[in-house]
Amino acid sequence: MRYLPRFCIASLSLLLPLSLGAQTTTPQASAIGTAPIECRNGKAVNEEGFVKIGGIEQWVTIKGENCRNPVILFVHGGPGNPMTPYANSPYRPWEKEFTFVHWDQRGAGQTYGRNPIDPETEEHILSLEGLAADGVEVAAFAAKHLNAKKLILFGGSWGSALGVHIAKRRPDLFVAYVGTGQLVGPDNDKEAYRKTLELARAAGDKKTVEMLEGFGLPPWTNPRTPGLLRRISRIYEAKATDPAPPSWWSRAPQYSNDEALINYGKGEDFSWLQYVGMKGDGMHYTLDLPKLGTDFQMPVFMIMGAEDLTSVPEVAKRYFDSIRAPQKEYFLLPRTGHDHNHIMVEAQYKVLTTKVRPLLR
């Protein structure tokens, strides 16, 4: 099976048989040093390994061409879809101007491989609060290790929900928050369902309409329903958006071996079930960002695809409008859905270079 990043709502996880029983070994990798690096003459940084975070070893990669550049903490989506295997693209060109910190979240990727979990005995081991605490610890480690006064907090899809929780816990660690495909809370499911059903009806797609009507309105207790909805919505997004180049999803060599693929796939399946829950009782249903409060102690930038059928832009805009922050800007992109494409990546780069980087001066 070829595993591809899905960034947020998985479209296949609930349609495939799970294979979580067997434990796997993890790559032989040394831990990243805990002491601050010596940044001399703007040297490059290229580190990967396990760091003790939240009481377990979690996989972190740090890459950039100049150790004096601003540092981005990239909070991946899924949950369970680390960007570490795909860090060579589409973000590799950014390493000239930024240092990237990628982190395989608890229950995902190499972190899952190092700490395999039995879902039979640990039904609700992942939580927003626990993952946010991990994220804060990763951020504090990165700031100290890279001698950075503040980091840029960058989250997409599931990572945007987790990113807001991290920002709320330790605003002193970050110069700004940048969210793309911003998830907010219960209204995401409602609007995703409504808009997808509307499009299917307009297209005369009777089979899909019948399936969607069979789901009924959210919240759902069937763990397959969110994944099936995302599978359908992706079809309709594709009709109105520009695709990403296939080359973006070519894995780095160290993540292409059988063991890395197994870790990625098992972590993806495990995290997805933790997200939806077996009875509609997963992390997904605890997400409600407005309840955290809408005051931010840092600038907030939100970048949304106009055709997004998962984090529907109208929901994100209502949340954005309620935010009080030192500075905030909202960007709506044409021909763009929930997943990455060249329009989204170009907009992210422009926001980081023209809006966020000057804040560090």
C-alpha cells in the first residue's frame, strides 16, 4: 500500500482493515542533543532523532540552511500524518530563509514506531490537551536548542486545531500563529456535510445523495462516517481546484523503507481511530476553539481555500472575526481546497516572508 499524506480527515482509514496488533521496531537513530547548538557563521542545520517529550521519545527533525534564520514549528495534520517523510518538498526551498522543526506527534509516524500502542487496552490515550502539552514541550526544546527567542507557529488542518491549543498554552514562545485549513469545532462537520450534499444534489449524483442522506446530520456515532464524507468531498473539491504536483509526495529515502512505511500506516490508523472514536467519542468531538477564548497575545494569520469542504471557509471566517489579536489577517484562495496545492504553498510563503518575518526584527 502506498501511504500518502492526508493532512486532516482521512478518507481511507476507516475503509481498510486495521493491523495494529503487532509491534514494530524503530530505526536506529541517536537522540538530538539537548544543549544549544553552536551557530557559527550561519552554518546549516540538519538533525533528526528522538527527543524525550512528554515522558516518551518522540521523533523530531530540524533542517535549515542558516542557523540564524527564523524557526518554524510545523504542526502536522491528520492526525497521524507527519510531514517529515515529505519535508524535501514542497517546503524544501524555504530552508534558505527558515529553519523547519518537524515533529511526529504522539501516536504518529516514527514516534508511534518507537512507542507502539495497543488500542485494545488504551482506547482514549490521545487527547487534545495531551498533544498540546507535547507541542509546547517541543517548542520550548526547539527555542533553547536553536537559540531562538521566539518561534513561528505553523499549523495546517488538524495541526491548526492543535496549533491554537499550543498558542493558548504558551504565547510567550511564539511571534505569530499561522493557520491553514483552520478547523474550529462542531460547525465544521455541519457545514462540510451541508455543502457536500448541496453539491451532490446540484450534480444529480443520486447515489452520493442517497449515501449522504443515510448519514444524517452530525454528530455521528459511526466511526466510518467522517472518513466516508471526506472521501466524497475530495471528489467535489477536485472539480474546482488545482492539484498538487505528484512529485511533492515523493518520500525521503530514510522514510521509504518497509519499517518506516509500516510505522506511518499503523500510526495513521491508530490516530484516526483516536480522532473519531468508536462511538463518536474521539478527540474530534472535543474540539471547540471558541471555548478556549478568542483573545490572542500574538498576531494571527489565517489562510483558507475557497473550495475547502472540510474546514469550510465560512466557519473559519466566523471564528477569525471573533478573534482579538495585536494583528490579524485572513486570506481566501481561489482554486484551492483542503489539501496542499501550489496556490496554498505560495500564499503561505508570502505570508511568512512579508507578514511574519518582519515581526522578528
